[in-house]
Amino acid sequence: MFLKKSNKHDKPDNNQHSLSVNIAKVLSLTLIVCVVGSIVLSIQDKPTPDLVTNLAQSSFATLTGMLITRL
């Protein structure tokens, strides 16, 4: 009576936001690669290209916006 077996069709579909999760993964990976690349370039005393800086900033801003709105 108290313990009811749940059917598969009763469970909520957790794959509704799979595209958003995949985009968040790509943005996170891009941000990590840009930060690591900037650190490696600064260790070698080479200037960081503007493309890497801008890409990291836009990835961070987009990822933050997605996480604030809870994907």
C-alpha cells in the first residue's frame, strides 16, 4: 500500500534538456582550453592572442547566462 512500484512511464523524462547540457559541456571545455592555453602562453612569455581572450570571455558569459536560467 505505501510502497508503490513505479512504472517507467511514470518517471519524468530527464533528457528534455540534452541539447542545453551538450552546449554547456562544449562551452565549459572551450573555457578550460582557453584558460590553459593562456597560462601556457604566459609561461612561455608569449602574448595571448585577442581571439583566445574574446573566446574565453564569450564562453564564460554564455555559460553563466545558461546556468543562471538553470539550463
